[in-house]
Amino acid sequence: MEATLYFDGGIREGIMAYGWLLCNSDDESEVIASGHRTCGTGTSNIAEYRALIAGLQGSLKTGVDIIHIIGDSQLVVKQVTKAFKVNKPELKRHRNRVLELLEQLEDFTIKWVPRRKNKRADALVNEVFERRKGKCSKQKRKRHRKDLRQRS
């Protein structure tokens, strides 16, 4: 089966999040699988790599053997294609994991696109942050009410 994998990672207030979606290459409106979540603290580059790794792992579970990968991180795309060297050990570890996953495929392509052409994966990342923001606000309200009760 052939599919297109969109991936994106981001960071807000030190927290990383990622999103990915796997679409039918013949009909991109058909989403085969997707995922999005927070993934600890770190850098935007690590978040991008984690998005790609999670997307590849999810893709392999669906039985896809040919993937067209699309992401808006020029660094990750260039490092995976070996056009850029990887100097940082943590990025090297993530890049090597990506290469291991890619070896399990019959074929793949990877392409950089501007953020505006990666809107669906970007929207998944933003959804994670918005949901997290809502949870944080809810927790703050609960603590505030508890503090008020304790004061009275």
C-alpha cells in the first residue's frame, strides 16, 4: 500500500508536541491513521523528529510499504536525506531511528514544504497545545477555588 505521511512538531513554554497523519496517496482526503500528543521537554527539532518517528511507527502498523513523507522542518528533511550533517548527539540518535524505520519500507520519498502546505499536521500540534492550555486553566481554577475555600 502507498501513502503520504505528514508530520509536524512544535514547542510552547518548553513543552514539545507533535502531530502526524497518514493519508491515502490516491485520495488525500482519506486519513488512514493519525496521532498527536505532548512529548516532554526539549527543542523544536527534537519535536519534529519525534513526530516523524511516531508517524513512521504508526504507518508501519497499517501495512504501508511505500511512503511519501512531507514535513516543514528543513533541518529534519535535510538530515534524513544526509544533505546536512548531524552534529548533536540527541538529533543523531533520532535521525538514526528514522533511518532504521525507513529500512523497513519498500520505498520512500521525503520532501520539505513550507508550513502553509503542512496545515493538517500543524493543526494537530496546535490542538495538543490548546487542549493542554485548557487543562492547565481548569487545574488553576480548581486550585484557586480550593485556596478560596481554605481561606474562609
